[in-house]
Amino acid sequence: MKKNVLLIFCFALAVSTFAGNIEKVFTFSKYTIEPKSSYQSVTFDNTLLSGLIGEPMLPYHQIALMLPPGEIAQSIEVTGENLVTIPGDFILFPQQNMRPVSQGIDGTFQKKETIYLQNKNYPSTQTGHLMTSFLNGYSFALSTFTPVIYNPAQKKVSYYQKITVHIHTIPGSDAQLALKNLTSSENAMKRVRLFAQNPEMIQEYSAKSSRKTDYQLLIITPSQFQSGFQDLIGFYTNKGMITQVATTETIDATMAGQDLQEKIRNYIIQEYQANNIEHVILGGDVEGVPCRGLYCYVESGTGYEDNTIPGDIYYSGLDGNWNPNQNNKWGEAITPTNPVDEADLLPEISVGRMSFSTAEELGHMVHKSVSYQGNPVAGELDRPFFVGEYLYSDPMTWGQDYLELLINDHNDNGYFTHGIPSAENDITRLYDTLISPGNIYSWSLGNLLEEINAGKSFIHHCGHSNWDYMMRLSNVNITNETFSQVDGITHNYQLMYTHGCICGAFDNSDCIAELSTTISNWLVAGVFNSRYGWFDQGTTEGPSGHLHREFISALYNPNADSAITELGAAHTMSKIKTAPWIGLPGEFEPGAQRWCHFDCNVLGDPALTIWTKNSPVGISKNSLPISCSISPNPCIDKTTITFWTSQETDIKLSLFNLQGQTISTRLIHSQGNQKNNVNYDFTSIPAGLYYFRLDSKTDSATKKIIVIR
């Protein structure tokens, strides 16, 4: 229970720019005091509690200031005015270890007693680590600062009512090179405006961003799978999104680079700079389209270190080369022993991996993406499903506490996010709960499947996972029969976002997330961790939850001009908004937020537009969707397709198999506002499952047809 008055932080918008210096003024007037056992914490709105392990947690505010074109941040200074002492004595709660979600609390309470005995001001510096990162060609200074001064021995907390941040800049070769990534894309400019704390600086760049957009979606896949994307390409073409395919064989033969990963990234950079591409589909598992294994170290217990984190952000963060000191620790943080440039934490484009191994799996993924977007089951697009597990004891920790921060707007844990409006959505919750002391209710797999098969839109999960385990499902459970009602006809295909560990380890053949997205039923796509998800002990905050909140905030921004509705673009925005917090004291080198930046990936079509309500979001339609039925279905030899359109239009009727191969097409003219009957003969076609797809210039509908003998 929070005590004292929860009051509002506000920041003054005094920003000035001159050669070599960017300044911004922030003001702090009111605070929140929260007890934590025999300790306390002090926060302001839009400040996040952090610190070095075992040392006092202080409230930090993020810095995301745009720099002049071609310049980098050389140094940072903060000056404080109007120091105010908060009445009372305080023993500020010490920062505890970050922990993997599925590892649980380590049972060790961290406190550096020598710090708490010091009779001097803490911290010695009020800023976190200063980074220069580049977003679509725009230079940004990223860091954090605290307005608080703490004397541990005297137990006194003070804060500055006014903080002026000074960023000193110098010309930089990296910033000059980043200018090649300037773009006139409306979506990119939306991201830049949403991120910059001084968006007026954009005008300094505007004269340079004049390139036209030639195409938006790039598919990279082995040549054997190239034809399997034709239905997806056709669907996006009808929407006005132009797509091109490049094969890994061609890229390998024509691009420079030390390995195929670097050649693919260089090709993406080339196409982004030449054509303003916005989305990239990596079409295949790691045997077909290799991933870059990224490096991260997290200070927690004896430490967590991984040099093989599958992170497709390598293909979306297009500045630098991710390994400038050539030590094969890709994405390594700047440290005293590694002072050179680091990973690009601000991705320019959205990337998703359709992790299939066969043409049949590709056919399933393409069909689900097209069907979900173009022909959804009406009336169930506003049914989010929240699945929370009992996580740990001492203190009792519940997945529901993290998930509830996704519902409605919140400024918990020091940052504001938009949430799923509860008044406009039919939200289902399936939570482990405490019935009485020592008596925990745990939902069963049967409970889960009953809800999923009743029809849901988007599953949000906080609980334990592994490469072959997720939401109490095991790999053996991932079958079409298990999800028989989630077939795109009875109920919509679904999406998923999970904090769980390792379930998205697509370098492991086959992880449970891969299976879930490649069967013909259930998940159309999702966001999964290829290694650990992370949380902050003793709070409802943590790197995985932070990214999830920013993902939802992008989707549900009530300002239509600011909402981001494509799966990959919302995921990209979540990383952009979270990037400054990687500079927190106690975070930058320990690296849990960086770890999640790397291992949190989209599996599925990144250009997929997410339905957030029972009306099209982000898709312009000039007519009502095509209505279609098939009878008899199943059929032995002949069937009739009946469809209706609201306007006179030409319809392309296509039949394709599970491998995504087109069997036949025909063009039909619909008069509009009347039924159209088309007879179809399957006599010469083998028994099996097929799909009809009807396409007009503005709409698409897909229906399954089963042929029996």
C-alpha cells in the first residue's frame, strides 16, 4: 500500500540548442514514498527505481535527446537548483539482483553495509551511462539521471526541483555515416517524433530526408521456398504494400561480408537506404537464414553470460557493425576493456522470422497471416486472454501482478504506458491465486485449452517456460487436434506475447514457439524469448515486463496518428522506448535489459496488422469485406462457392494446397450486392485439405475446403 500522497511529476520544456551543446530543463515538484519492509523508496512520476547491486535504489529519469545532424554525445552534465529535503528519516531499499523469470528468486538479500554507513552524499554522479545511438539517421543521446541526493548515515533524502541536462556534442564519423539512413517514411518519422524529447530538432534534418519509397516489405529466404510466399505477396500488394523477395543464395554470391549473416545485414542496409523498406521477413529457420549469436553478461549471483543469444535485432539495427573490436562478442557493451562502439539499440526497421523448415509449414504460416488479416471471424477481435502463473515464494510473486499493468493506462514503476482499455474489451483472466495461507489455486492445462478453444484474440503470458514447455503446454501438446477450434473459421487464429524463458529458442530444433506458429491451427505469430526472460526481484518491474508494456502502449495509443498496429513495428517501438533505460546505473554492464533487447524476437510475419477491436485497424478499405461460404464441405467431387461483395468488382478466385502452391485461378466479375455462385470440380484433384482465396482490389477472404474420397 502506497503511503503519503501520490503526486505528479512534470517536466518543463525548456530546450535550447547551440553549437556543441543541447540543453533540456526538467522540473520535479512532488514525490511518492513507499514502504518496503523496514526500508523505503522515493519516486517521482516518470522515474524508474534503479541502482548498483546492494546499494540504495534511486529514482532515475530517462534522457532521449536528439542531437544535431552528424554529431555524437561527448559528455553529459547535470546541474541542480532549488534543493528540497524530504521530511523524515529514510533507509532506501537496496537494489537486488535481476533474475531470469524461470529461475526464481535467489534467496540472497543484497546490501552493501559500507555504503549505508557513509556520511556523505550519494551517488557520486547523478547520471547513468551516456550512449549515442542512431534512429533512422537521427542522432540521439541516451542516458538517465536522478534528481535525488541521499546521505545514508544521516538517513536524509533531498531532491532538486530543477535539473538542467547538458549534452556536449562533437562531430562524429558514425553520426555522419548514419545520415545515409535518413528516410522520408511516415512510419519512421512517427517513431522519431514519439521518441525524441526535443522533436523540434527534426527540422535540422528535414532537408536531407527526401528519398521516395520504392517498396516496403523485403522477404529473404532460400530459393527453394521463394514461390511459397506468392499468396502473402499478393495479399500485401492488394493492400498497397509492395514486396520483393531476395534469396539467400543470391545474397551470398553478390554481397560483401565475412559470413552469410553479415551479407544478409549488408543487403538489408542496401535496400533500406535505396528503397526505404520498413519490414523484413526472414523466411526460414536458422539452417536456411542464419541468426547472429549476440553476447551479453548479467551480474546476478555468480553471473549469467551467453555468446550465442539468437537476436534478430542484429538485422533491424542498421548502424555500426555490432563487433567493432572483432572479438566475436557481437553486441558487447562498452566497458573499460572495450571502449569502442557498441550495438545499435535503436532499430530502424521491423524484422520477424517465419521459422519454418518445410514448404508445408510455410504454407500454414502464409495462410494464417493472410486469413487473420483479410478474413477474420467477426465479433471476437477484442478478446485478450491473460495467463498468469505462480512464480516464486518469499516474497510471494505472481504473474498476474505484471500482466495487470497491461490493462488501462499506468505510470507504475516510473514510466507511463497506454494499456488495453478494459471498457472496450472482453478480457479473460486465468491466474494462479492464493486461496488461503499455504493454499494456492493453480489452473490446469484443461482450463487453458478450454479458454483458447472458445476464441481469443491475443494471449499475454507471464510464467515459466523452456524450449519445450510454455503455459503448461509441452511440445507433444502442440497439435491441430489440441487447438481444433482455433482454425481461422470456427475461431480466429491468435497471437501471443510471453515473458517465459527460452520458449522462442529458434536455434533449437524445434522449440515450442516454432511448433505453435507452424502448425495449421492456433498461433499466427508472437513475441518470444530465445533465452531467459528477466524480472527485478522485489518489484513488479523487470526487463521483460518493460518491453511488454511498451509493446502494448504502441498498439493501444489512443491517438490514431501515434498508434502502431503492425506486429513487428510495435515490437520495434518497444525496444526504442526502452533503450535509454539500458544506461541505468546497475543496468548497463549487468545487462538484463540489454539481454532482453537481444533475445526478445518476433516469430511470424512482422508486417501483420494486429486487430485490437472489432473493426479494421490501420487498413484502408473502400468496401465491406468479402463474404464467402462453401457447400458441400467436405466434398467428394464437386462443390459450390457462394460469395457476396458490397460493390461491383472483379474477383480473383484461387485454389492452393497446404504447401502454398497455386493449383488454379479464375477471374470472376461480381455485380455487387448480390450472391455469386461458382461451381468447382475436384474430380481430378487428390483428397486432402485445400484453401480457396478470393481477392478484390480492397479485400480478401480465405476458406478451407476438405476433399474426401
